[in-house]
Amino acid sequence: MPGLNLTREEARERAGLVSVDAYSVELDLTRGDRVFGSTTTVRFAAREGASTFIDAVTDTVHSITLNGAELDPAELSDGVRIQLPGLAEHNELQVVADGLYTNTGEGLHRFVDPVDGEVYLYTQFEVPDSRRMFAVFEQPDLKATFQFTVTAPSHWDVVSNSPTPEPAAAGEGAKTWRFEPTLRMSSYITALIAGPYRSVRSELTSSDGRTIPLGVFARASLMEHLDAENIFELTRRGFEFFEAQFGTPYPFPKYDQLFVPEFNAGAMENAGAVTFLENYVFRSRPTDAMVERRAITVLHELAHMWFGDLVTMRWWNDLWLNESFAEFMSTLAAAENTEFTQSWTTFASMEKSWAYRQDQLPTTHPIVAEIRDLEDVQVNFDGITYAKGASVLRQLVAWVGQEQFMAGVRAYFGKHAFGNTELADLMTELEAASGRELTEWSRLWLETAGVNKLVPRLEVDDDGVLTSFSIEQSAPAEHPTIRPHRLAVGFYDLADGGLVRTHREELDVAGESTPVPGLVGRQRPDLVLLNDDDLAYAKIRLDDVSQATALRHLKDFRESLPRTLVWGAAWDAARDGETRGRDFVELVLNNIAEESDSSVVLVLLRQLGTVLDFYLDPSHAAEASVDAADRLGALARAAAPGSDHQLQLAKAFALRSRSAEQLDAVEALLAGETRLEGLEIDADLRWELLTALVAGGRAGTDAIAAELARDDTAKGHLNAELARAAVPTAEAKRRAFDAVVHGRELSNTHQRQAIAGFNRVHDAALIAGFAEEYFASAGKVWEERSYEIAQQIVVGLYPSAQVSEATLEATDVFLAGLDDDSAALRRLMLENRDGVVRALRARTADRGE
């Protein structure tokens, strides 16, 4: 990986020398399963006499022609960069090369469908991987137009940023598609998707009267499961909302959405050709949480068409602006213009909990991060960039007002369309629109790290009337910034069996203590909730009376958002070791059946699993885990037939099953000997039940092979990969570990499944012996594998299940051996280490020490 790096200084120097006009890229996809032909012609201006380089990750460079002169590839190309000496004021460069298909989800990914043997290709270029398909000045501020010509098998469909043209014959069994040049854009949002994809077509009318063609695509073997009309409806609502809010019509000529195999992320905002992971094509019944997540993702990528694609950051230090803005706007659009009116509850439960977790790691960083090179970018696709940034944008909207915020955004798009910007460009427009000076706000919120904690301090008289009320703000010692917050304080009282809000006070909080005189003289409520409506980004705590009310009546909140904020406070206290893990387990199991929001249920079940596996005192952890599974099973049986609760709780029961009786129940459910009314045991649920039996020693490789024969699909093969790695024997764990660490055959998604199965153990001692080999191999993995694959291994195989001082010591020895060029690897390892530190602290708290 080090040879693939690019520093910010190199990019800044190159941008000072070069401005790019246009690329013409010819691709030949008919040359077998390993390489493809790539001929790039690029026209660019330069400072006369200067020298620079163009990026080109290649298998072979056949020829380099600069301004009519043939250059020697052996001398100027190292397989990653091509040196360009002696430039003229106006230049034309042609590079003829062979590119490599990948199986890592980076560059031009090649997949073979086991159902029909057909080949499917797609690109994933963010951050630095368009250079894997064609020669390119790979940095976001060197925008250009791109004209793609693609030769491919004649029965394929070929999709790119421009509308797909009618192809021309190109020899036996092949055709050539010559696309119109794109609008001016950054290379990382160009795209190519090719193969016998199937599609559904529609259209809409944009705010400027243009007809925008729409397409939804998937592999042929998945088309029967694709609910394209739902995607189109979400897209129309998104167009309507964003064009009105941004005051700018959709900027591109068409909008395709393509569900592609073995995708690493949730989606990618290629201009006019958005790619999504195939999990969003529901071949089995999805949870309501997954349906909502898909909707938010559809809207997130659509928001990027303006923020990121139309206007793009100059360098990756403003990556957060792209992602945070899309994250905020997608949630706002869902809440205000779709059926997902409770999306801010989901945001609080999922995105904000991610942000708080990331912001308390030893590797936390300001939202505006220092991005020195491409490795820094890769590790900054994190909870700060997405979730904290979006949370702080929501706080900014509360600070300046939503209409003023959108007015500033409209001015920003009007000034900078098809250009590159920095944070200051947006803040200038927001200041002008709102009349609020934002320099200090920006410094405190965007240029410092860490999360504040807010605690209510109140006094009452003998009649329960408040005589004083203030909000105390603190910050961790490592990040001591005290920030301004715009927030609300909610008073909740029990009435007619429910907790209802009886008063709301909105105010600015600043400093270590902020008095709230408007609350003095009021009757103390049953529960005081700081940050009601979740406007601010801060950890909150409850006073003693409110805490007691919450423990008894958490399920009685009439609204989902305040209940979720209390859930979040309870989880945060357990993670911080302020409360006992066993108390959090009881809180979840006593209240989850009444939780109305599917995404909150999903998050709570994950948090419950973390506490059971890592945060409990080992002396009673096994007993608690069996008890929790029993209670999850009882909750599943008691849930309404066919409900989302039933589905999620049944899955959780299978995942947590440990005892002989529990595994008997899973076995009977899979065999059809017992059934839960309304619960369909479909293909994916069958795999979950089978894998639970495999991990419990009740089924083995023969049962896995039989299930794969029944479900011989791409998803079936992925499920089988996980199940085989979950076999609870030393031999199976060794096979999985070696395939991931030492092999090269597994694709990105198969590797991810193998790692998950390796870690699927009832007794962590089974994989304890791999810790030493992990630390011995991690450095080599980082040096030799692509970023996506290396990160999966370094994070996924870290011995987090070995919660001990010995694991910390081994990690510290590894860290001490890293050099200064291993900043990204160091960061990932420090984050791994922090999980063990927290688990040890939580176990101490669970013992009551």
C-alpha cells in the first residue's frame, strides 16, 4: 500500500502546475478474466517546461505518447505512476495499458454469478481508484470532462455517467458503446457498470422542466426480488425535496441506481450512476430497520448529486462536508417528505451512537481533520466524518435557523456549481444568510475533538417546586473544549399510564454552568430530559429522580425520540463503566418488547450482545448469556405474529442460543417441527438458524453443503462461507484464519464472512491461540494487501474476545514496533486496543468495584 499513497503536498504542487480539460478513455472488456485494455487520451494545460506525474495502476503499460513523442514505459512507469517530463503549455497524452480486474471491491471489480455463470463488472473509485481503470490525475480538484468508449460482449448492458448510447457492432459477439462526454467532474465520481444487468425504467420532470430518465438495475438472478417502484417513489420525493431546498435543478442528464455484487460500502455517489450493495435487494423478508436504512441511503446518495458531485471539496480534509451534509439532508428529507417521519429517532439511535463511540476513542480527531495523504483519507471514513459531522450540522441548523441555513446553501450552490470549495466558502454564505458570526462557532465545533457531557443540577423546596436549575457542562481532560449548545430541556410527567411532555424550554448553553431561570418556580416533573428533541451533540445524564422514573417507565414514553435519548444515556453510562453491565441487560430485556422503532430495536440488540460478550464479570457472564437467550426466545414467542419484533427477536434468540434446550428449539424451528405463527423461515433466516446450530456444535459441513445445494446463489455462497468458518473446531478456525491472512482467493465479501464466522464462538478460548500469529502477521498484511482487504483483517481478526491485560501488552509491543509511515495502521490498532480497555473497565464496574 505505501507505493499507492499520494500526499496532500504532492497534490497541491500538481494542481499548481496542471489544469485538465478532457479525458477520452477506451476500454476493451473482451480480453478474458484477468486484464482489460485501457487507452487514455488526456488534454491538459501545464506550466511550460514543468514535470509532473499521472496516476495509473496497471498490469502493463504498452506505450506512452506525449505531444506526439513516444516515451519509454520501462523508464517512466512503475505500475502506479507515470512520470511526465518537459511539459508544454498545452498537452495531449496518450497511455495504452492493461488494467487488472479486482475481487476486492476497489477499481473495476469482477464478479461471476454462480446462478448463471454470467460476469458482472462495476467500478468503485472513492478515494483513489479511478487510476486502476485509466490514467488520471487522481485528485478531486483537477476536474475535467470524461468521454468513455467501451467494447464489451454484445449481450451486456453498459452504464456510465452519461446516458447509454446505442452500441455498434465490434466483431463477433461484441459491441462498442461510445458515451457522450460528461459534465465537468472529479474522477472519483466517474463510473462504469457492465454486464447482463436487468433494469426497470421510469422518468420524472425536474424543477427546470427537463425530463430526467430513471433506471433501477440488478443482476438477472435478483430481478424477481427488486421492488423498483419503491426506489422510484423515494427518488421522486428526494428530487422534489432537494430541488426545492437547494434552489438548483438536478445537474446531470439522467439518474440510474444500480445494485451491484460484493460492494464494500452502503452506496457510492457516482454522478448519475449510483451504485448500492445488493443487501438492499430483499430476497427474504427484511426488518423494518433495513427498509428504512435503504430509504435513507437512497436519499443520502441523491443529496450527493449536489453536495459532492456538483460542488466538490478541494482536498479530502473537507470529506466530512460531503458526507455529513448528505447524512443530515437525507434524514431531514426522510422526516419531512417520506413515510419515515421518525427518522430523527433512528438518527439518534444509530448515527449519533456511532459518533459518540468514535469521538471517545483515543484516535478521535476534529471534524475538519488533518489529511496528510490518501491513507489518512481512508481511515477517516468514520463516525466523525459521517455521524458527528451530521449531528453538528443539525446543531448548526438549530443555531442559525433552518430557513437561514438553506438560504446560505442555495447561495453556495449558485456560486460554486461544477467547482471545488473549502469549508470557508460554505461558512461565508451561512454567515451572510443568518447574520450570525460563525468563526468562533466553527473553531469550537469543527476544529476541536471530543464530546461534552451535560448534567442537570436542580434544587426543590418542600413542595417540590424548583428553586434553582442549571446545566453543568464538562469535557474530557484530553479534549477540554467547552462549547456553545442550542438545546431544549423537556419536562415529562406520568399521565394516563404514559410519560408525556408537559413543558419545553429552548435555550443557548455556554460555559461550565448555565442557569435556566425560566424553569425556576415550576413543579419538579417526574423526569427531566436535557437535549430534548436531540438538537445538540452531547452526552447527557439524568438526575436521580429522573433516573428512577426512567428505569420504571422507560417503555411508557408516548414518543419514540425522548425514549431513545434515555436509551442512549443508559448505554453510554454502561460503556463508560459508570453503571453495571448487568443492569443494562435488565433494562433492555424488560423494555425492548415495547419499543416501537425497528432501528432502535436493532441497535439495542447489538448493544445487548456487546454487554453479554464483553462487559460482564466473567464469573456470571455465561449464566447471564443463557438467561438472556431464554428471555429473548420468550419475547419472540410473545410478539405479535408476523411483526417486526417477532422477526428481530427470533433472530436474536438464534444468535444467542447456547444451552442444549435453546439449540433444541433452534433445531426444531429450522426443521419445521415447531413454528411461530407469522414467522416465515425463508432462505436467509434458514441460514441464520443453521449457523446458530453450527456454532453450537449441532450441525457441520454436511449440513452446510446441503443448504448450499438448496440455495446455490451468490448470497447462499456468502452464508455458507460464514457457516463453515463458524464450525467450533480448531481445524475449521485454522482454515478460516489461513484463508483470510495468507490466502488471496477470497473476494472482499467472502473474506468479511470468513472473519465473522471465525469470531463466531461460544468459548473465546477456541481462538485464543491465534492472537500471537495475528500480531506477527498484521504488519505484512498492511504492506501487501489493498486498503480495503487489509483493514478488514487488521480490525476483524484482532483478538478482541481475549479481554485481558495480556492482549493490551501484545498490542503495545506491536505499536512500539511501528514506524512513522504507519499512521493509518497505528490508528486502527489503537482503536482495537480501546475496545479491550473499555471491556476491562466495564467488567470492573459490573463487579461493583
